[in-house]
Amino acid sequence: MEPILELKETVRRLEAARDTESQIELLQSLNDQLLTRFCVRLGEGILLLPLWVEAYYYHPGSFEDSSAHLSPRQKDRFGRLYIHSKGYGGADICLSMGEYYLSCLLKYSLINGEFLSQLGLRDLLKELCAKDPELGGRMVLSPLPDELRDHRPVFHSPRRGLGEGKFRWARLASLKGVGEYPFRYEQGFGKTRLLNERQ
């Protein structure tokens, strides 16, 4: 199945799911797909490869994540950027295909081979949007070219730096390249623990 169609099918399964365990597994699957099968095209010659993404999902009556921003710009915008200034600011890839909130924060990325944190990406996007105001409204999610695919394992961890909430400790952050990049991990879920869990 084509990567975009498979990603959309996973979103549809998430829309229909009603038990929390299945919903978390499907959110992890969306994260996995973003990390292993997709890139983000930010403009001519600017390619973003996600290294760490965090899922945020709020579907009234189904999955109500109090950490989601609940911005109208997260609704029904599959494959588009949600650029925001809440908290530290940053950018998410929207995956929603209806009247609910579903997006994945780009916590750490490689952009044309350069490692960027959420804040570094925020600053880059400010520059890019000043030159191209339509960037936030365009489809930017693209299947990863075969020559850029890697097979490093994906790890799941709690999202970093959140306050208390129902899904505070759910493993809704997913990352690859553990031990290769200067990630700041959630307390208690550092490199050693994640690598030991894999063994």
C-alpha cells in the first residue's frame, strides 16, 4: 500500500477506535510511520527528516488529551503544518481528516542533514514563512525517497515536559537515533533505559 494511503488508513482506524490501549497503539503507529516512511518538504531544496515526534490527539468523547492545543489549525488538515507559538513554539504535522485535533509535534529533526531542536525549527520556520507566507497551508508531507530510508529502531517514551494530565505518562513520543543525537529525554526515560528495554 502507498505510504500516504496507509497513513490515512491508520488515522481512520484511530477515528473508529474507542478503547485507550488501542488508541495509544495507533498513535504510536502514526508516529512510527512519520519517522520511517515520510519527510517534510519545506521549500525548494529544504528537506526535513523527523527524528522525534510527539502525538497530540483530542477527539471529544473518545480521546481527550488535555495537552493538545485545540487549535482550529489542527482540524481536517492532513499533511499540513501547524506552526504555533504556544509553550516554546514549534511545528506539528497535522494528520486529522475531520472535526477533531490530531497532530504530531516535530521535536527533533534533520534539515538537509543539520540537527535541529524544536526551537531551532521554530526559528527556521519564522524565516521561511516570512519569505513564503503560504507554507503553513500547503501539503508538505511526502513519502520518503528510498535512498533516504533507514532501518534504525523506533523507541516510544512519554512526551517531554508536560504538566499532569490523563495521558501524561502514555508513551506518545517516538524517536529514532537513540544515542546518536543530543536529545533531551523525559526524566526517567533516558537513553540507557530505552536501550535496555529494547534488549
